[in-house]
Amino acid sequence: MKNLILVIISLSLLFLSFTLTAQADEIATLRDATAISEQEKPNAIPKIVNTDILQARNYPMQPPLIPHKIRNYQIDLEVNKCLSCHSRSRTQDSQAPMVSVTHFMDRDGNFLAEVSPRRYFCNQCHVPQADIMPLVGNTFKDMHTLMKERVNDMRMP
Amino acid sequence: MWKKILINFWRTLRRPSVHYSLGFLVIGGFIAGVIFWGGFNTALELTNTETFCISCHEMRDNSYEELKATVHFSNRSGVRATCPDCHVPHNWTDKLARKMQASRELWGTIFGTINTREKFQAQRRSLAEHEWVRLKANDSLECRNCHHFDYMDFTLQNTRAEEQHSTSLASGEKTCIDCHKGIAHELPDMRGVEGW
């Protein structure tokens, strides 16, 4: 009896591992199913959008996108290059948008005098955009579009 | 004793030459002068190369390593700046003055003033400040050896750059280093620095 259980368990495990590997082969990744040992011809590195024109957010809480290049911007223990323009005290000279006030809050909701340490690493959330077509399709619609569609649906049943 | 030696030396100098002809002395002196001068300048130029700079591990492991990631090392057109392009004045007298100052760095390397990364980081602010002061004082001369203001095409610059360059830089109110700090090496702690 014991042996039978053991055999069943090991067989099912074997089967599971087979299906998993089979699935792994079928998934088309960004590598386009190139074997791991082979080198796919890499795409050209796209240009970074550097227009300095503010892009609309796709939803209200979206971290604003960076409309300029940030190559070699130093953000570490010593300095934060972003804050040399976007910090509260620098915005008059730089005319750059100030970091959101929410960034001055610590996790308990207390307002600090400076950007909270947990918000210090800007590019954890804020990213520049590459001038390129999206690699993966996306059907996201923002709230306004959805509501408009719904209104239209109700008008024309 | 020193007085005696000096007096003897002076007497020898003042006495006319006994064995050598005037022609030999003049032509020989000229040739020796050419060799000396050429040798001096060759040696000077030898210390003005990147290979010389990074023969000290302080430079190789810190400054040079950081430079490698920047646009002044690798870029689309392949023009690059080596250490002396930015850190040694091109003008001969200024260069010599800088070289004399640099003898202090020999002292530093012999006694290991900055022989670890930690020591370098600790010194970074003061090292950077030296360079900022120097470039501020000479109106960013080493930048301008390559980046000529007169030939900048503002229309090719992005809006932000064009705005700064056509106002503050054009009027002479600001110089390159006022804004372009930390372009070739990492920045130190910038607390209290103007514009940060």
C-alpha cells in the first residue's frame, strides 16, 4: 500500500514537471523563443524622449513621467541630482515642477521638512519614456473614457 | 665652509675659459640647451598623459573608473577627453604652475593619503571644491578649450539648455562649472553648494 502511494506521488510529480516545461517552451517571451544559449540580434536602443513637455497622466495617481533625459543622474547617499531642480527651494530658479507634497510625508502621515527618505529614490516610480512602439499590447482605458462610453451606451440601447 | 665653496664656485664662473674655444662653448652650449629644453618638455608631456595619471591606483580605481561611464569617455562621435584635457591648463606657464602644485599629490601617493575608496570618499568634497574653485577662477577655461561658446548653435540645443546658455552663460554671469558639476566624476555630498 505504502509503495503504491509513493509510486502515485512520484508519477504525478513527474507529470507536473513535464507540463511545466512544456508550458515554458510555449510562452513567447521578449526573446522570441530564442534558446537560452543563443544570442538574438538585439534591437536598436531607442532614443529617450527629451521634449521637456509634461505628459498627461493615465490615471490620477500615476507617478508623472520624466519628459527629459536622465543619463548619469546621480541619486545616492551623497546627492540627488533630480532634487537640484525639483526640490522646493530650487523650483524658482529652475522653473521645474516641485516634488509632490505627499513626498514630504513619512509613513505615519507626518509632514517632514524635506523629502521623506522613503521617497528619495525618484526613479523607483518616475521614469523617462523611450521613443518606441509598446512591445506588448494594452487595452487600458482611463475612467473618463469608460464613463463616456457608458453614457453613450445608455443613450443608444 | 659653505661660504668658501660658494666663493670658489663664483671665481670659477668669472674666470675666462682656458681650454675651450669660444666657438665650442657657444655651439656646445646651444646644442646642450636644445637637448635640455627638448628633454624637459618631453618629460613634461609624458606626465601629461592619461597613462601617467592612472599609473597611480588612486586615480585608476576612483577618478578614471567614474569617468568611464560618462559622455566624456564614450559617446557617439568618439571624441573623448583625457585627464589632462580638463585638469591641466594648456597654457605653458599655467601648466608649469599646476605641475608644481601637483608635486603635493606625489607626497600624497607616497604616504597613502587617499589609498582606499573610503579615504577618497571622505576627501571627495574638498578635492571637488579645489577643481570648482579653479574652473570658476579661470572662467572654465579647460571646458572652453573644446566647447566654444561662439560656435554653439542654440537652435540645436533643447529648450532648457538654450534658455540657460543664451542668458546666464552669454552674459558672463555664470560659467560652465556653475551648473555642470559632476559631469565626469561622481558628486560629493552637495549640502550647502550654491544651486543644490
